[in-house]
Amino acid sequence: MEHNPPSASPRFTITCQACGARVPAEPWAWRHACGGTLQLDVAVDAAQIRACRDNAARRLARFAPVLPLRHPPATTIGDTPLSFEEVDGIRVAFKLEYLNPGGSFKDRGAYVTVSRCAELGFDSIVVDSSGNAGVATAFMGRRLGLTVDVFLPASTPDGKKRLLRLLGATLHEVAGDRMTVHAAALDAVHGGAAYAGHWWQPYFAHGVKTMAYEVVEELGHIDMVFAPVGAGTVILGLHRGFAELHAAGLVATMPQLVAAQAAGFSPVCVELGIPSMQEQRSHLADAIAITDPPRKREMAAVVRLTGGFGVVVSDPDITAALRWLADRGYIVEPTSAVPVAALFKAMADSRVSPGSTVLIPLTGTGMKVLDELDEVVGASLHTPPMPPER
């Protein structure tokens, strides 16, 4: 496969979030010996960020000056468009992440993660996924010549399973919830394979942060970000990107980060003091149906740090938001509607100021889950859309 000319890798450090120990960049580590999560910090300044904009390489490869990679490969990932809607005086900027080649924002994180695994000499990767992370990893693995084993719930939509097989991944279907799948993947990791599950390893967020870089290039100021929250890769990756831009003086203020979670799967919102709504446990938001993500305290911390808040939504809320999106031509999976439902709920509670600019990443395509979409909203698509209640 074609690679861009070698570039000097920016300096970066890896630190355990539990005990503060510094962790060497080699060999591959996805968790500290003490059990703590790892944070990767890249030394970024304004000159490096401007170099990304001037880079002759396109898409994610142009961010080489701020990525923890020696040889960022050419790619079709990234540079997704923004689409704007006006909702009761709120300007909503939808980042169309479902237009990435693998159909989700997770292509960004997999780009950095799999490229790093290739740099370190691995030829095999093990991941656990609800579907999209597996597809993103299989896509990059195929491009870079690495084999990929994906552990996923047996209940994963058939469209995602078919795409995984098409990309050459080996599927391991596990009976049980997402936490059970995670445990099964860890049990299967052997000495010659890299465990690259995005819940734990620290490289993934640096692929996702490029979303923030792109938004600031096109839009500049953002007041609020509503992000779907499960394992935390969206909200932590966006925070990483905005924080780097802010520290370099290229954005004046950090946007408020709002954690949008589904009923029954809202540990971050619980950390923020919001009830979990267990009695209305969601069946739609499968991509964020995670009860105990290892980075939940880190997520709650970035929400507090930016003056944000959490919102928990139910399946009826998600269905209404999904229908609203479909009526406007956004064909996304149900989980992508969670932050839209959270925005409507926050607006009804007067938590979004009129005139605000709100960013919402639409994280996953509905084309992988057409049967499920038809079941949820298909019958209602010929009726007029329902505006959010105020």
C-alpha cells in the first residue's frame, strides 16, 4: 500500500491515569500493570497545527504533525462534511461521520491504532466491538495487511456482520451483553496479537481528535457539543482535539461538552448525579449499551471541566429524534440519534441558549442496520416531522 513520505513523529508521552506512572511507548501497552487506564499526550503547538492545514497529504494523513505515528499512511478517512440545521433559534452543525468509508467515526480511531500496531510489527489484532469498531479495525487491517479477530455480541445487526466478513475479519459471536464480549476478547488475546480494543488503548482518541480539528478549520467557534457516550471515544477524543487547539491559542474558549447517554446505560451521567432510568432501559442504542466503561470518571471529569452536563434519553426520545433526522435526509443508526434526542431534551429544559452553535457528530450510518431502521421509523416516514417541544 502507498505511504506518505516518512515524517518525524511528534513527541508524546503515555501516563497511567490511576497511579501516575510513565509508560514507555514500546512495547505495545493498552493498560498499566496496576490496572489503570493510559493517557497519551502529544506535544502540540500552533506551528504543528498550521502545518496540518498546509500538508499536501489529504484526509487524516495531513494531521501527521499532531499524531503519535512515525509513518501515517495514505487514507480515505476523514474530512467529513458539516451540515447545518436551524432548530428554534439554535444553529446545529452536524458532522457527518457516517460518511467515512467504514460508515462511522471509529474509522478515525482505528486509523491511528492499527497504523501504530503495524509500526510495532504486529500482524494480528484482536478487538471487541458492538460492530462499528470492528468494521473500522477490519478496514484498516485489510489496508495494512494485518489479520483482525472481532469479538461481538451475537445480537449485532446482520448488516454489520456481513460487512465484517466482507472485509476479511474473523468473527467470534458471544452470547451476552457488551461487558461479556469484552471479557471474552481479553481471554482470547495471545502473545503474537495486539489487543486493540478502543475502551482501553490510548491511541484511539488521537484519531478521533481530528474531528475537532476539522470542525474548527471550517466553523471556528462552537458553544456546545452533544456527544453520544458509551466507552467514551467520541467525547474524550473531541475533548483532546479542542484542548490541543485551545492550548495552542487557536480557539478562544473550550465548548461545553454534553454527555448524551441511553436509559439503563448511563454510568457517566450517574457520576454527574443524574438517575440512570433503569426502568426504561434502552434497546435501541446498542452501540453505547455499556454499563461500566473503564474511562467513566475521565469522561465525567471532562464534562465538568468544560462546564457541561449529562442527559439521559429513553427509546421513545431516540425514536422521535431518529424520525426527525430521517425526515431531513440523515440516514443514521439509532445510536446517532441519542445526542439529537439529548439536545431536544436540553432545549425543553432551557439549558441551551438561543443563538448558540451546537456541534453534533452523527457517528454511524443507518445503511448497516436497514432492517432495524425500518422497524423503528419506517412506518412513520411519510408523515410530517415532529418538532421538539419547548
